[in-house]
Amino acid sequence: MRWSNVKYLVLRRVVQLGLLFLYGAGNWWGWKILRGDLSASRLFDTVPLADPFAVLQIFATGAVVGVNVLVGAALIVLFYGLIGGRAFCSWVCPVNLVTDLAAWLRRKLLIDRIERKIWISRNLRYYLIVLALIVSAVSGLAAFEVISPITIFNRNVVFGAAALKGGVVFSFGAGLGLLAAIFFFDLFAVKNGWCGHICPLGGVHSLIGKYSLIRVKHNSDNCTLCMKCKTVCPEVEVLGMIGKRSAFVTRKECTNCGRCVDVCDDDALGFSLRNILESNKGGKA
């Protein structure tokens, strides 16, 4: 296997595992590079970072939100809104490690060739955003944060490091159960079910990054219609331009994971700075 066929996959794993390590090291050794968790943290013990969806849920409960948290959420929105798009889901979120493994196994076991018995709308994640805010307002708790496998996974690593430091055997407990449920759901029930249909945080990042500048661009002149890109893409509908025209991927659901770029041996796909005028002229991809 050539490096060019896995470069973005490897880079994503380095970033994901590196972030987990840094969060854990912040509690284990007191490192100040990244302290906290994915809901709220501080970079170099100075720059605040906060999950915008978590902040919205806290607002919905009626609780007072500190200025640092608001600044942290604004920084995240600016980064993904202007540059990263929905890259959180493929480059940062630790649950992506589980869902990517399930997707890989589906391809290897040829499960996709079996007639699908379960159908879920990809818009469900957007409805769940609204539901989470309503439940937060009614219950007084940040609803999705309580059950989020992303939060639980991340915090288990963070506080697990602290527990190990104290000589306590730490168990992932319910977190492992949630991750196992997501893995088997994606493997046997719905392809890319969690990330592509259910996760409301993914829906929030889709909305935030709708107009981001870094995008995958398709060159139809080089394309041989091998369709490898559509086989590996977790949000295959975003590649609607394949076989039709040269265009940027403008659908907000694209995770900028780079797997389509990795598997393309025709040099027909690559990351580029989006030309807004050209994108609008070419229509939605």
C-alpha cells in the first residue's frame, strides 16, 4: 500500500490519538498544553476552547455561562466555520475511531451487499439537535452531554489517566457499552449510522462549517469513474458531482476526512481553497 493511499487516514489517527494523549497527560502529569476535555478546555492554560453545542444546551437550561466559555465557543465556531468545515467529526472526535473500524469491517465482510432492512433519514441528526435543546430546557441538564459517547469516551481517557496515577484501576463502564453499541449498529444495521445519521454534534458541525473554505475538489477530466471514492466516503451523497462535472464538494455534511482523496489513483480529487463564486455557479455537489 502506497503512502499516498493512506496519508490522510494516518494523519487523522495521529491527530485523534494525539489529542487523547494530551488531554490525559494534562491530568496525569499536569501538562498545560491541553487541559480539560472536548466540552471545555484550555490551550497552553491560556486560550479557552468550548463545544458550541454544549454551550447551547447550557443556555437552554437557563444557567449562566462564563465569558471564557463564550469566547471558547466562538473560537471553535470561527475555526470550523472559516477553515475546517466538519473536520471535527473525522479529525478530532474519538468515536470516529470506532465508526471507521466498523465501516472498514463492513467492506471487508461484504455486508453492504446484503439487502438493507433498516432505513434512517440523514436529517435525523438535525431533529435531535432541537430535541436535545428542548430536553435541556425542560430538565435543567445539558441533555446530550449526559449520554454523549463522545463526551464519555473523552472524559474516561482524561479522568482515567488521573485515576491510574493514583493507583486506581479505572473502568470505562457504560462508556464501553455505548461504544460497542455504536460499533455493532454501524457494522450490522446502518452503514455509517451514528456519524452519518444520528449524532447531533455532527449535525451542529455540519451547520457551522457549511461555508468553510477548505474543500475537496473534483477534476472530472482525470476521473475514470472507478467509484473508489464513493465506496469509502462516510457521507456519500456529498460526492454527487462524480461522473458529471468538475466541482467543489459544497454539501455541508462532508467531514473533510480525505479518504476519497487517499483512494483516488487518478488524481481527480484533492483539497483546495474553495472559490465561493465558482461553487455557487456550479451548483450543489
